[in-house]
Amino acid sequence: MLNEKEASLLEAIQAGFPLTPRPFQDIGIAIGQSESEVIATLQNLNERGVIKRMGVVVRHRELGFKANAMVVWNVPDHLVSQKGKLIGEMDFVNLCYLRSRALPRWPYNLYCMIHGRQRSEVLDNIAKLEAHCAMGSLAKEVLFSQRRFKQHGAHYFKSKSTRTNANK
């Protein structure tokens, strides 16, 4: 259950944080709380599991990164932690994570995302990754994005104005 202060804060942040030197202060001003109250409330919401994480949503296409590929690997279970750490060291890898296989049709368990301005750049980086991580012999698929679906953070509930109008 959220109190009014928590609900107000969640509503304020679900559209994103302001790109300012003091975003917590600016959010606080907008909702009538101090910077320290905003930070303390966010910490409390995180500790209670209401907020799982906070991070940046980068809109890659708007930054000129038009060739985006998810590379999926079939890594033996005893090597997956080692290979994942090596992949994570590569500066062009945006994320790397482990997933369960969906056998027999989908044997892949290690995923990484690589963004590039051109397809050839992404393919060159995949080749560098294979060499650096000794992954050349492992089965993989390179899945280039064709369409973007989700590019926003968490939405906890409808905006206050929508909730108010719905109650009339």
C-alpha cells in the first residue's frame, strides 16, 4: 500500500527523471518535497520491493545507432559465468545476461546486445568478441532488430489526472 507522498513521487518519476544536475531536487520541487525526502522515499520503496531498479533508457536510434543486434549463444553451463564476464568486459556490449534454454527448439542461454551505426560495425564487433572470449566454436544466432517496441521505464499506475477523471 502506498501513501500519498509515495504515490506522488512514483507518478512524478514514471515519465523519467529530468536531465538536470539535481534531478531529485527538481522532482521534489515539482511535488512539494525536499531533495532528501525524495531520496529517502525512493530508498524505502526500493527496500520494500516496490521499485526493483532504476536505470537509464537510451533511445539508441535517436542517437544514430540503427544497427542493433541481440547475439544469443549456446554456452556450456560450466563456462557460462566465465564467458559472461568476458563478454561484459567488451566496451561495445550494452548488456549481457543468462536465460534458461527452451529445448529442444531454442538451445541458447547467454544473450548480449550490441548497438552500432551500421550492420558491418556490429558484425565486426561480434568477431572481436568471439576472438576475445574464445567463443568461435559455440553455436550462436545474430538477431538484428527490425522494429522497436518498448522504450520507457516502469509505469506504476495511470496519471493522477486520468485517475481523477475516471472517478467522476
